[in-house]
Amino acid sequence: MSEPVQFPLAAVVGADELKLALCLTAIDPKIGGVLIEGPRGMAKSTLARGLADLLGGGPFVTLPLGASEERLVGTLDLDAALGQGKAQFSPGVLAQADGGVLYVDEVNLLPDTLVDLLLDVAASGTNRVERDGISHRHNARFVLIGTMNPEEGELRPQLLDRFGLNVALEGLPEPGARQQIIRRRLAFDTDPQAFCAQWAQAQAQLRERCQAARQALAEIALDDQALAWITERCYAAGVDGLRADLVWLRAARAHCAWRGGAAIEEADVEAVAEFALRHRRRVTPQASPSSPPQAEQQPLPQDARQSGEQGGQGDWGALPAQPVASGARREVPNWAKKP
């Protein structure tokens, strides 16, 4: 049975900030995945599926609702181990996602133990299953994409911190954008193959740009000046621990590679600032006068965004991404907006 045709990432209307975050994660999976916040109907799964294509066509695996720990990590057959003298392993979701994307919808509703396990394996790239003295280890290198609706419950700060980037989507598109979304959704549903053929060139350009950036990544130094900008900002924001500094530095380097630069500039640091700080900030930006001047975030290029008359379509609610304020942690800095 053939895989269903997936909606092209390049054809999604708006959501430019989320698309950028996903592209950066495709360029450097060590950034640590993306947590997407927003209401239902926001094309979150469509966007996440598009990431698998940018990674080179790896598998896209969804964690089933109500999955047990055994379903997640896999199981060992003890009878076979005793009779044949070797462990017989039945793969779980983590093994199936190796080399691709693991998508977890409503991650905030999962038991904390499962979320901890997911994040541990995503960070290490290895899953180890042990039972009664018998163990099995396998690769589980995947990009973790989690979604949540904050109105349905929060994640503990310790778990929030372990998602590399955080993007919030707002659920109220303007009438023109809504019309564009609906037209493209209907066009895709009517003839998926024809629709994908229409967007094949834009999708190929996006995929090739990510591949070129991935190849150039190692040539871009994680230099002291970029580190200084980031550590000062993390300190001013009252960020706990050092994960934010490392994630931010990696994301800034990926953004430099994305724009085709040779060295990290302050604009790269600023372009990914909210992605790295949004779910970790403990001090409001107004209380941080020592922060360096803000640079404008570089948007996706027109050939990748396709947000005009030819532009993209997502699910019924693919929107321009906007930060959502919810308490001091989520307060949005008064930075310059994109033109």
C-alpha cells in the first residue's frame, strides 16, 4: 500500500516563523526539536510532516494517543531469549522513527514519565530496553516535534526546557488569508498529485536550500563574539541552566548557514532569540536594559514562503505565527517586527 500524498511544506500559507524553526532543525537536528503551541486546526501536523521531507525523506511517525511505555520503547521476548540464547526485540515507536520525525500531538497531556523518556532518547539518539537482566540497544535518531494547546494544561518547566525551540501560533487569520487557506485545501483534496506537481519546484528549492545549509554548517565557527551576545541575553532573561545558551548558539549557526553566511552575525542571534527564550525566560524583557540592540528577524525568502497569490496552503488553519503571552514566562518582548 502506497504512502498517502503529503501536503508540501512550501505550500503552507503563512506560519513563516514556524517554517523557519523547522528548517533550522532540519539543518542541525542537534538543536533538539520544536515545541509548537497553539489551538487546534493550525496545520501543525502538516508542517511537521513537511520536516520529514527536508530531512531527506525519513519516516514520519506519530505517537499513538494513549500509548504505553512498551509501545513506545519496544519489548523483549524473554521466552525466546531463554530458548535461543539471544534477545528477540519487537520494535516500538522509537525504533520506527529512527532517521526521521517523531510527532507527538498534545504532548502536555502525556504522563511525565513518557515525556521524560522521549526527551532522553531524543537527546542521546539511543534507546535501551532492559528486562530481567536482558538488554537491547538500538539507534533512535529522530527530530522530536511536540504540539500542545496551553489552555489544556502546561508542561513542567523542566520538560519545557528540554525542547530546543518553542514557537507559538495564533488561531485568528484575516479574511484574505482564510480564503487562501480554504482554496488551497480544496485544491489539494480535489487532486493531490496535481497540487504537489504545481508546488514541486518550490518544495525542491526549499529542500535543496536545507541540504546546502546542512553541508555548510561545519564550516561556520561557534565563535566567542556570538557566544558573548547569547550568554549576556540569557543572563538578562534569568534563564535557568545552560541549555538555552547552547541551543541558541546552535540555532544561530544554523540560521547563518540558512542565509548562506560565513560567520554568525548579530542578526542571526536575534532571528532565533524568541525561539530559544520563549519557554525559558524568567525575567521580562523590560527588566533587561542591558540587552544588545535588536536586529530584525530574517524571514523566509519569497521562493520558499510562496505566501502571495501562488502561495501555500496548510490545514484549515495555517496562520502567520505570532507569539502568545501567558504569564511572565511567555511575555513577548517589544522587539521590532518584520515589515
